[in-house]
Amino acid sequence: MRDSSDTASVSRRRMFGITAAAGLLAPASAGAGRHGEESWHRLVAGNRRFVDGGQTHPHESLRWRESLVRGQRPFACVVGCADSRVPPELVFDEGFGALFTIRAAGQVLDSSVLGSVEYAVEHLGVPLVVVLGHAGCGAVSAAIDVVHGRAAVSGDISCLVRAIEPAVLSTPPDRDDREFLARCVDSQARRTAALVVERSVTTRTAVRHHGLLVVAASYRLDTGEVTRLG
């Protein structure tokens, strides 16, 4: 007889379109065999193709899509902004099944976003998590306006702004508004990347014992280039 924990595990698999029979459900330890830096270099190579206009649009064929029906094995998890100008699969020139993508305005890390990251790490064995901020982020800009008393927000949008405010407050002031926004965007990406580890036992354990790499990065709207943040 199946207990409640087994039922919950099956439910999680079904939610993400995975069955154990597919043989594609990687355990957390699988990430140790695939290096996060190698996955990052693959993303960099894809982004370079995108920047240069030499995209290969891999893994978009009917045959490839059919091969993914029974399971997925993404090589990276990308936590990006919901902004329509920054779709990770296009930015990194990847196709179906390559990236486990989670998008929320300003890369705000609420429980559902963090739970999705944990799923990618624990059940899919991704060796890399990238938090991808971007130039001109409207959510970060709104947080700046609120912090500086230039605007007020209401409704659920206020939850986004409150979550981003710490990044704004920790960023040194700058007379150039555009430069200050860019620095706040980077601060928010770094802060979210840190919280991915700090708030999750799952990701923290994977970083310490299974070689999980968590990276903050920023995307330029004008050039299309992604830069890893130190």
C-alpha cells in the first residue's frame, strides 16, 4: 500500500510531466557528475551565438520534442525576470528540454519560486542555477521610486516592490539614474542568488556536497550579452 509520501512524490512527477518509467528522473547526486562550470560555459557559448546573430536553434525538431514526452533532463535552471524581452531559451540559444526556466518580475524569490528551484536541483539534478537580472528592469525601477518617495504601489505589486527594496537600499547612491538602476539590478540578482542558498536546505546541501553552482548574471538589452556577476 502506498503511503502519503509516495503519493506526494508521484504527484510532483506528474505535475512536471515526468514518469519514473521513463528512466530520465535524475537524483540530486546526478548533478555531482555534471559540472556547473561546464553548464555555464555552454550557456555562454549559446549567448555568444545569440549576440553574433549566429543562432543554431538546437533541439526544436518534431523528433526531439517527441523524445521529451516521457521526461526531461535540463542542464541548468534559470531564474529570470518575467520581462518579455528576456526569454532565457532565446538569450542562450537553447531549445526544448535544455533549461528549467522560472520567471518572476525582478527575480523575486517567493516560496513557489524557491520550491521550483529545489525541484530542479533535487529531482532533476541540475548542476547549475542562474539568477538572471536585466537592464531596465521595471520591477527594480518601481522599487527605486518607492524607496526614494517618488511613487507608491498597491495591491499585490507591493509584494514585489517590498522584496526588491533591500537590494535598492544596499546599493550605493549614484547621481546618474540609469547607472543607479543598473547597479540595483545587479544587486538584486546577487541577493536572489544568495537567498537561493541561504533559504533552502536542499540547495545549500547540493552546493556543499554535490557541486551545485549558483550564479548571478545580468543581461544587456542593447547588445544581448549576458555577464556573470562576481
